[in-house]
Amino acid sequence: MKLTKPEKTNEEQIEDLKETMFKDFNKIIFEYGNYDSKIIILGISPVEKHYNSDSNCVFAFDKDLHQTNFSGGVLCKLFSELGINIYDVFWDNIYKIPEDMLTEETKKLNIEYIKRLIEIMNPKIIICLGNNSESVIHKLQLEKSIKTRKIFHPATVVRGFYSQEEYNKMWKKLNLLEYMK
């Protein structure tokens, strides 16, 4: 009787990918959430203040899920109102370091990583936070079955361009609960 090795989980495959692709980086800001989620939410890159903090997680979700003055806090309030646990979706940035630190080589590496991550996870929808992340995702030529949507980055609320209520209305139109089934 031949024993077969069990297939790796999405999380294990992504961990292997990170170890291979980012072994030479001093620090990178990693993802947060459910590796089996059918919803991926992508920003473009961490800001330098976040990168230089003691957080190693996108939107500093590893430090405080009740933060109030930053983009992560806007998202936590939003998802609470939507009735979705912040951990039930998958959060990441396309670039793992601030954009001003990227070289052409590291930019290509990060884009290849996110493309392979999407292939592993096979989401139903990718929500791009802002024009820059949407632009990168559209260039990847993803499976036609994967929907992409752009929504304003939560920093637009922090900076006063939109109220939390206006921002929440934009997200409610996406009907994210439908993609969680």
C-alpha cells in the first residue's frame, strides 16, 4: 500500500513561497486573515511609519484591532458594521516594503509573489484599495472567474475626504457576504 503525502494547505504553500522569495529581506510586512478566504483585499504597500514600527502585519492588525486613528481602525469599524470578522477575509499589500524602498528587481519579485498567492488562494473577488493596487492587479491577467473591484483606500477617511459612514456605504454595495459562501 502506497502512502501519499497530504496536500499542503493554502497557508503552508504561502509560507513556503514567502520563505523562498523573501529570504534576503531584512523586514517585510506580511498578510493577515484567513488563507482559505474567497475575498482578498489588497493595498499597495506599507507606509514608512508602519514599516518602521514594531508591527509586522498589514494595517497593523497584529497590534490593535481597535485602533482608531489609522487606516486599520477605519477597516475594523467598517467590518464590524458589515458583520464580518476582520480575520475571515485575507488582507495584504502588493509590495511588502514601502514603495520608495523598492528597486525594479524587488518590485518584480513582489508582483510575482502576489500573483502566485492569488493562484494558490483562487479567490472569488479581489478588492483593490486605490488606483495603484488596481493598476498592478489588472496587469496580472488573472483568471476571468476572479472579479476585481476598486474602492478608495481607508486613508481617505483618516484624511477627512470621506466620513466613516460614507466609506461604509461604498463597501456595503460590494455585498461581501455573498462571496463568503
